[in-house]
Amino acid sequence: MTEVLSRRDLDFLLYEWLDVESLTSDARFAEHSKETFDAVLDLCADIAHKHFEPHNKLSDATEPRMRPDGTVQMIPEVKAALDIYAGAGLIAGQFDESLGGMQLPTTVARAAMAWFQAANASTSSYPFLTMANANLIATYGTPSQIDDYVRPMLEGRWFGTMCLSEPQAGSSLADITTRAVKQDDDSYRITGTKMWISGGDHELTENIVHLVLAKAAGGGAGVKGISLFVVPKVLPDGTRNDVTLVGLNHKMGNRGTTNTLLNFGDGTHCVAGESGAVGYLVGEEHRGLSYMFHMMNEARIGVGFLAISLGYVGYLKSLEYAKVRTQGRPLGAKDPSSAPVALIEHADIKRMLLAQKSYVEGALALGLYCSKLVDEQENTLLLDLLTPIAKSWPSQWCLEANSLAIQIHGGYGYTRDYDVEQYYRDNRLNPIHEGTHGIQGLDLLGRKVTMQGGAALGLLDARLSETVRRARDIGGDTAAFAEQLESSWRRIVDVTAALWSTGDPALALANSTVYLEAFGHIVIAWMWLEQLTAVDSKSGDFYDGKRQAAKYFFVYELPKVTPQLDLLSSLDRTTLDMDPAWF
């Protein structure tokens, strides 16, 4: 059976490059060691292979259905796998020991979660959302909310969701219309409709904890009026709350995850004769969006990891196929009767495999790097800057890796008999999940590079410059790549200044998605230069593969940013000047 991830690559990134073992000097992680980290990774790989991967295609082919009574029908393998996952204590992995957690570093926990995301994207979504939900309540909730909601979720008895979007508003949260009215007992009555709610209804657990954005009186217009509420499917007294499943969305991928349209307070499950679903305020009124960003940013990096994992497993499957599938003869072969060679002997196949390897291993390095920033808790500005890249770049380029995996399989690749077509469909959702490329581009250029007078950009400049310095000392290709990276980096810093020098935000942001792509490629080049400095003079096939993938990225990929930066520096107005009537 082909592995869904490379344990050798994870070991290299975690121990030889990031030195996660050094985190055990922190009091929070003092009870851990390389042995405990390895034990968690081993356990996750085992559960993922035995209980998540076997029903991946089945859950894709037999997606959840809404019964006439409004409940959800799913294949039983999903619940069986999640019960094993929860029984192993993995939902609580990162949480405090006082909550029953293991206090695992985020870096290790996300590496562990990647096994499940690669093995079965759909089934892994349920605990992924639950952990993010529990983390938000544990951070901003009251002690009683933590006891009432976080503990059951960490035990795996309850699951959690995030309810942001609405049918008419989409990603424009300023336009949500869900309302919250305060009651005499300090609870609220919530009325409105939420759309695209992953895990929004099912029979997998005893209860579902919804985190719902709604507008309470007195907050003003737009996002300033938004508050955040815990709205459980079942209330603490066992009463069914007025949360109704209206329908299931049927996506092209992640088909085993229920994706729902929910009504809050439509009277279907009327509570105590009053209208509205019962909700409980998290934190203070009108600060809901700032709280929800805690979960959204965690989810954005998690979506990046999902994209990485799907790209990675597709790469490994196409690599294995290319090794065993024989077809054609090498270019220049003089004997037409000679035996066909394995696909992997052909230069164009090696090009596609190298592209996949450079995308997925570069993206995994970035995801783990960002995770270590969470553990270190000393560079939150740098993490804020890198978050839109950690979400968007894997969603775009690990999806491209999935496309190449199909291409390597040839005609078999787009049949349902092989796995790679499903990986592509599953991954195609991620450029949209948790904010589209356009939203991430606006976030990066419009907020992150300018915040605190460019302080985050300065932090990245210092980190990148230190990598360049170490790479120069190594010499050879590594030093040459360092010069190339520094040149690209200096160019994008200059372009950033030029874009904002106009005093016209509409012009500066018109091509923010192009900026995002160029910035992302430069960041991944930095990740590859970092890996090269960690490889240095080490010998062996694994390290040689790292060197060649890095070379591919610098020779084939990083040069792509030059025309993008040329376009940005020209302050092009093509899109701004396009009249909608001309389409």
C-alpha cells in the first residue's frame, strides 16, 4: 500500500530542520520528547491507514443524504473511524492538561493531522472543525462555557462548527442578517439562515456546537455590529434547540462531509414557546468578528494543510504509478523492438514529478514553519503576514500537483478506478474554502504588509536575509539560489512601496491576487533555500532528491514572478478600466 504521506520527509522537516525537539525546553511542552512526538505520529499514521483511508472512496461515492424526517444518513464507516480517533485522545492533543489534553506542540499536532487529511479529507473535516471551535471557546469563553462545551468536544462526544456565511452575503460578513435578541436570563434568541456549514448536521455525536455570527442591537452598521454566540443543537437541559437542517449542498469534492443550509429560529423546534434558537454570548457584544478570526485564521492554515496533504498523497500515488507502469521507449532509442521502459524514465514525466515534489514539499515546509511560529508565540506579526500565503499557495499549487498526478496516469487518471481524480476534486474546494484567493490577496496587500508601518514585512525581511546569509556561506548552487531569492525579494519590497505610493487604494489593490501569487512563490523559494541549508553536505538519495527539487523550483518556478512583478510595477489599469457593459 502506498503511503499517504512521507514519514521520512516529516522527520527531516520536524527534527533536522525545525528542531521541534527544542520546544520541550518550554514549560508547556516539558513532559514531551522526541519519543512522545514519534509515538503520536506513528499512532496517527496507523489509524489513518487502517480506519480513514479504506472508506475514502466509499464516502465519496455514497455522500450524505437528508432523510424525509430531516436527519442525515451516512455510511457507518465514518462514525466508526471518528470514534477511534476520539478514543485515542487526538481531539484534545493540543489542549491543556487541565482540559484532558496532551499539550502537544502545534507543529507536531498539525503534522499528525496531515495523515488523516491525506487519507480521507472528508472524514478528517469533522475533528478539524471541532478542534478549532473548542480552541476559540477555550480562549474567549467563560469557565462555565468551557466546562459545558469544550470538554464534551475534546472527549469526542460532541462536534463543533463555524457559522459565518449566509445565502445572500457569501464572504461579505458586513451584510449578514442573522439577528440576536437578548433575553432576561442573559441568553439570546437567534434568528436567521446560515449557508455552507460543514459538519452542520449529522448523527455522529450526541450534540453539535455551532459558533454563530449574528448582529445584536446597538452595534452599528457593518461588521461592527457582529457578535458571536454558542448555539448548541441540543440545549444543556436536553431540549432540542430551534436549529433546523434545511438541505445539504452537494459539492464536487469532500463529498463525505455534510455541508448544510441551516435555519436558526424558524419554529420547527420551538423552545419554550418563543421564537428563535437559544444562543449564549461569547465574550463581549459587537466583538464577534475579532473572536471568529481566531478560528478563521486557524482554519485557514488548516485548509492549507488539507491542500498540502491532498497534493502530497496524489504525488506519492503518481510516483508509484510512474515506477511500475511501462510505456514507450526513451528519446533517441535506436532499437524500436526494445522493451518499453517505466514511465519514470521519460524526461517529461520526471519534470511533472519534480514539479509536484517541489510544490508539496515546499508547501509542507511553510505549513510547519507557520505552526512553529504558533508554538514559539513570539512572532505573531510574522505569522499574521504568512497566514494568507499558508492558505492560498498550497490551495493553488498543490491543486496543480493533483492535476499533474492525473496527467501522469494518462487516461486512467481521470477514471474513478484510480484515486487521483478524487484528490483533485477534493482539493479544488480549497482555493475557495475559508476565503478565496481574491480575499487572501486583499488581506495580504491591503492589511498585512502595511500593518504597524510595515513591521511584519520587516520581520520577514530579517528572517529571509538571515537564510540568504547562511546559504551564501555554503557556496555552489545554494549560494547562487540565495542571490536569486534576494533579488526577487528586493523587487517585491520595491513593488509594494510603488503600489501604495499612488495614494489610490483601488489602483494599489486591483491586481492584489497577482501580488499574492508572486509573494507566495518567493516565500516558497525561501522555504526551499531553508531546506537546502539544512541538507548542506549530507549525502544519500533523500538529500539528493531535496537538492534537485530545490533546483527545479529556482530554475522553473521562481522566474515566473518576474513578469508578475513587471505587471504590478506598471500600475496597470486593465481590470479597473473594464466597463461591465463590455463583457
